[in-house]
Amino acid sequence: MVCETRLLFINSADRTSNSASSTDFEIEFFHRELRFSRFRVRKIVIPKTVYNVDSSNNTVYFNDGTAKTASLTHGSYSTIDQLATEITSKVTTASGIQTYTYTYDTVTGFLTITSSGTSSFTWTSNLELGKMCGFTADTASGTTHTSTQRVNLENRPWLFLTCKQLADQSISSNQNIDHSILSVNSISHAHGSVIEEVFDLYPFQSIGAYQTFNRLSFRLLDQNGEVIDLHGSEFFVEFDVE
């Protein structure tokens, strides 16, 4: 049997008014019946507006003789100089008794934080931020703290897209479409540009017999299963359906 392949375009800007956000939304198909038995992702375009420092990972834990914390400003830090400047500035302010500076070795990719007095950092209390700066373990008490691996600002390198049929459709609520994109990765978090992935050979995913759809829900997630925030931006997905 020869199947007719059609294109399905999904733009988060076309979401219903009751949708939570541009990355957690519903789409209704008012003008024509949507009917297919299998589908695959052809293309996805996502703005690089995801913050790599936000409320989930913006705390620095350190001890300058007393256990203290410093909170970083949320944002998209695209260079280690931006992030290290923010860390040393906020830690200096939170300490009140010591000054913190940094150096970055562009050859090795290692970051060194120096304090004017004895101190230590508890990176295991916020390992996501620590790994961005190259720290995979707590540092011993001292005045020089050098990372154990190369700096990597891409702390959320994987994105996942889920698409589900809503429960009020004609088929049972547990017969959902659930498709995850594994190849959208290595986001640089730089503002003003996009991730554009084309999946020429991505396989079709079958959902059994032909089904009719008039409402679908979509969620764009990080590697922890949390809905990401595009900070006002929209994204676009193109599917092949048969």
C-alpha cells in the first residue's frame, strides 16, 4: 500500500489561549480533519534564548570562615569571562571580608578562582553550576581554587520534544503520541540565533490504525524532564504524517 505523505506545521505562536507557555501548549485543528497513522519529525527551529543560569542553579556555596551563599543574576552566559566575573563579584559581596578574582587559561580551558584569604567552595551543593565552571568536586580550604576539567557553559545540552494526543479525543487517553527528539543538542545559549535541526532520515513512529485528531499538546523539555523557558520566544516544528 502506498501512503500519501503530508506536512504538518506546528508553530507555538498558534497555541490555544489556555496553554501554559510557548514550550507547554495545546494546538487545535479547526479548519480540517487531521488523520494519520504514523509520523516523524522533519525539522525543528528553536531560538537560543534558554538561560543557562536561573533559579535552579544560581547559588554559589562557599566558606570564608563561615558558610555563606551568593546568588547569581539569571541569564544566558555565553563566555566564561561573563560567568566568572559574576561569580567572583557576587561572592566578594556576600563574603564582606574577602575579595575574589579569577583567571582563565584559554589553552587548557581551566578556571582558577583566587581569594584574598583562606576559603573553600562546596560545588557539590550545586553541581550543575560547578560543572559549567569546570568543578566536579568541592575545593579544599586555601586561597587558590582551580577547576578539575574544562569549562563547559552548555549545561543543558539536550532538548526533548513530546507530542501527546489529549485525553478528550475519540481514542483512549492512554493511547498517546509520544515522540522525543534526541538530536537537538549543544545549545550555545547565545541570544539572537536559533537551533535548526533537519531530520532527513528520522524514522516514522507508528500509532497503530488511522486516528483522527483535533487537539494535540506539545512540551519542550530539558534533560531533567523540566519544561524549558524561551523567555518570550516561539519555536517551530515540521512533521511528516501518513
